[in-house]
Amino acid sequence: MPTDALLDRFLTGLAPLAPVAVWAHGSLAAGDYVEGRSDLDLIAVLPHPVSTRTVWRLALLHARLRGEPLAGLLHCTYLTPDTAAGAGRRHLTWAHEQLFKRPVTPVTRTELHTVGRVLRGVPPADVLPPVQAGELAGFVVRDQRDYWRREVDRAAHWTRDVWVDLGLLTFARATVTLREGRLISKREALDVLPGLGAPAEVVADIRSRRYEGAAPPTEEWALRRARLTRDYLGPAIDALVAGS
């Protein structure tokens, strides 16, 4: 299986840095993983501060993996025991085939505590403090209000599959989190969307492409789908934020 082969190569390459732990979150941990489509979302906890030499070694590791199947989908954020607690702190991350810094969000931290998959070392509870309910809810509201609502108005995005899929699925997941205080998978979010009034054609389109191997959309359908999605998602986000 290409996924297992890539993870084995990554873990072998990371071993000289003696990670305290390596965890999977996202689809790979939640049982919603589709090989070749889903990202491989990982967190590695290194034992020492991330020095310039460590950054160089990690960049070399990821560069060596570039030729492997699925390597472009492997994302990993690097923590240390001393920096893991700060939810707003930005950490070295490899994603989209480059190194940069980003936070480990309350959503990711909650995923790690609830469904996180231990690939090496200690479990998340040994390193990460628990996420408070108010912290998770506050993040979800800000994400919908400050990021997704703004992006709905950028029409050019929404002819692309990735924006339609993530926009609607993230909204459904946010709604359940705010209503019930729990996280759901992307597959579960698809089942929730019809009850939230999402366009049935668009929900069916997402399901068929993600899980049934359907062909990419025609240009005509992509344009119509974009309009349906944006017409739904803008008011839906406004209502969710207003009611939170």
C-alpha cells in the first residue's frame, strides 16, 4: 500500500532525530482516509528546540521523499515538549512541498486527543494539554467568520473542486461542533449537509467524486456548482456566526 510505504520511509528518515512521538490526525486517524485523495496529516514531537541544523535536516528528509507516491500529500508539523502547549504558537511545518510555520489549531488538538493515531512514541495526552470547550467553539466561529465568509465572496475560487468540498464540509463540521461540542469526519459531514439545507446536487457531486471515483466536472457544471455553493454558504455562515 503506497500510504504505508511512504509512512515507513518518513518514520525511518525521522528516526535519527529521536522523536518523542509521531501522531496522525485528520482523515488518516478518523477512519475517513481515501488513498490518493486525502492528506497525510502528521505531528512530530522532537526532543530538542528546532535549530537551524534541524530545519536543514528536515528539509533534506522531505526533499528525499519527493519522488515517492503520495509524497505531495504528506504534511507534518514539528513540535517540542516545551512548545506544545501554546495553541496560538506557530510551529515549523512541511506542507504543500515547502517549509513554513503555522499553529496547531484547537481542532487539530481535539482530534489528536479523541482519535489521534500514535505512529511512534507517547500518546498526545502525554504532551498536549486538553482543549477546553470554549476554546474549540471560539476557534470554529472565528474560522467561519474571518476566513471562510471572506473567501465565499472570491468567486474565482469556487469553480475548483477543493474549495467546494472544503467549504461545505468545514461548514457542516463547524455546525456540529458548535451544536454538540464534538468533531465529525468529512464523510459524516456529507451526511449532515442535506439537513442543513445544502444544495442536494452539490452534496451528491462531492460524494461521487470523493468516494465513488466520478470524473471531474464539466466547465458548465463547475460554474453552476460554484453559484449554488456560494449562494448557500454565505447566508449559512452568517446565520451560524450570528447564532453562536
